[in-house]
Amino acid sequence: MKSLFEQMGGTYRQVGDYLIPNLLPPEGSKQPLGKYGRMRRGFLKEHRPILYTNLLTSGKLYDHLTEIDQTCKERMERICADMAKREGVTEKLKAADQMEWVRRQNSIRNRAEEIILHELVYDL
């Protein structure tokens, strides 16, 4: 009697006394993941192992991770630009006091990243 995996066209390889399914990554996953995609993958592996396994075995993990990564990058740009505008961090400030401009930009970037990590990457 064939298992459901075999009925769907899956194959196994024998390693010692164990049969291991032959799982291959989906085609087109040549592009490396960005920072946020890798962070999401680590979070799913550690805190949501069932969701991680389901996404991996269905072939949707890479798409999920690239979508999270792209969304995080877009939101990061938008949030940083909005905060800089609201707080008066302009090119004028950069010309007048570079160190103050850098301090404020770093503060804005750190706050924006914390928002993104909380809302998108470490979302349960």
C-alpha cells in the first residue's frame, strides 16, 4: 500500500534504517533572501514549526519569505520618509549639522525597524 506522499508522486531515499522524503526546493529560488526574510525564517523555525513545515512541504515557504522581505523593505522606506518629514530631518539640517542629522536618521531607522519587526517578521 502506497503512502499519500507516494500517491502524490513523492519519492523516498533510504538513509540507514530510515526512509527520508526527497524534497527539493521550488524552481526559481535562485535569488538569496534578504535580512527580513531570513529573520522571518528563523522565527518560523523556532516559534512556529508546524507552519514552517507546512510552508516548506507545500513549496510556498520561499514565496512567503520573499513577500515578507519585500514588504518590510517597502514599509521601512515609507516609515523612515514619513518620520523624517514629521521630525524636520531635512537636507538643510544635514548641511548645517551633519552629526545631528546622522543621530536623528539612526533614531528614525531604529524605531521604524522595531515597528516592522513587531508587525511583520515576528507576527504570530
